[in-house]
Amino acid sequence: MKKIVSFLEKIQLTVGVTMLCIFFLAVIVQVVTRYMGISVIWTGEVANFSFIWAIFMGAAVMVNRKEHFKFDFLYRKLKGKVRSILSLFNNCVLFLFSLAIFHFGNIAVDNFWNYNWVSLPSMKMGYVWIAIPIMGLTMMIYLVSHIIDDIKHFNREEVNE
């Protein structure tokens, strides 16, 4: 499971960084062409939609690294079984949240698939919004791995007592 999660994270990081680079280049093209007095319409949409992909891919990676959705004040105060139970509870709640993101993301993709971009009518909006269910699905995969680790850690603590 760890190899799958690691491979998936690398893919998501690559996609996220690529989309961030596309965002940056689109903004540069937009600024330069406006300065030159040329109107390039597509740069605004490309910048917006690539930024959406970068954010959603990065959010899933941060869940895997346990650096997203984190309020650790209570977690740092607790020890032993109670800390493990809190971690397991948090990961289960995040899993349910990710499941909802996946479900409603699929509905959004289905509803908006045939809408076209304004400046590039050959591009479908579905390609933009498919990032939502991808994020939800990968977050669920990452969280299953975390939940398995939590259960293993919890069982180890019971043996040590």
C-alpha cells in the first residue's frame, strides 16, 4: 500500500506543479500581451483552470502528508491510546468528507461535462471539474492508508500495556 500511495503522490505532485507552471506562464503571457496592446483572450481561462487543478492536486497531497485539515493542539496534548483514537477518528471523518467530495464531484463533472470554455470552445468544462473527484478519490486512498497505520499503531499500544 505504501508503494501505491507514494507513486500516486508523485503523480499528483507532478500534475500539480505542471499546472502551477502553466498558470504562471499564462499570467506572464497575459501581462506581456496587455503591455504590448494585444488582446489574448484565452490566458485568463487557462490561468484560472490550471490554478484549480494545481490547488486540488496539492490539497490531496497535503492530506497524505498530514499537513492539511489539521488542528493539532489537542493531538499534541494527548498520549497513548487516546491519541491513537483521536487520530483514527480524525482520519475517518476526513474519509467521509473525501467520499462526499468524490460523490458530489462526479455529479458536478456529469452536469458540466458538455459546457465549453468561452475563449477555447473546443475545450470542455468537464476536463476542469474532473479534478474534484480525482482529489476526492486520492484523498480516500491516502486516508485508508492512514487508517490502516492508525489501527496497527493502536494494536501495538494494546500489546505494550
